[in-house]
Amino acid sequence: PQVQRAAPRGGDVWGDASGDDDFEKAVPLLAHGARVIVMAGMQSSPRVPINQLYTRDASVLGFAISTASAADLAEAAKVINQMLATGRLKGRVGATFHLAEAADAHRALEAGGVYGRLLIVP
């Protein structure tokens, strides 16, 4: 419902770095001509609703950061840092732990209850 309210005609890009690759939930939310970016899930074998992809004229693209050049990564970092500095992009902090609580932070990650980035501060 949140996506449909924010983008009633569907989303233009879907990227999921979780590795879940839940195409059956995501594809119905895509706009005509949308792109799906696959960037995680090396062991994943998702069911893909092909009929819903091609009738939306949607495409699936793979992205592996390990194939980017140092210059490409530097340029991307520059753009991201500018967007963070101006507030156009906001980092999502899921939890903050002190260094002495690093073991607790690790357990929280293993339990799967942290949504967003986990920060460990001195």
C-alpha cells in the first residue's frame, strides 16, 4: 500500500540489496518500462513472473560493484557524499552501539532485527 500511494502508476526502478529477490511481490508494483536491478543473492533462485515483466516492458539488469573501476567508485562516492551533505540523500541508521557493545551489535545483526545501517561509535 505504501508504494502504491507514493507511486500510483508504479515505480520506475526496483533494487533490493537484501538478496531476497522477491519478484512476485515487486513486479506488480513496477511502472511501464521499469528496471529491476539485481545486486545480491548469489545463491538465490527466485520465481520470476515473466508475463508481468514483459507486459510492462520491464527489464532486469545485473549490477556487481566488484566490476567497477577505482575511478567509477571514486566518482560514485563523490556524488553520494554531495547528496548526503545537501540532504538529498539520507542514511538510514537502524541501531547505534558503543564499541564496548560490539558483541551485542553482532548478535543484533545475526538475529535479523536491524533495519538500516548499524553504527558502532567509540
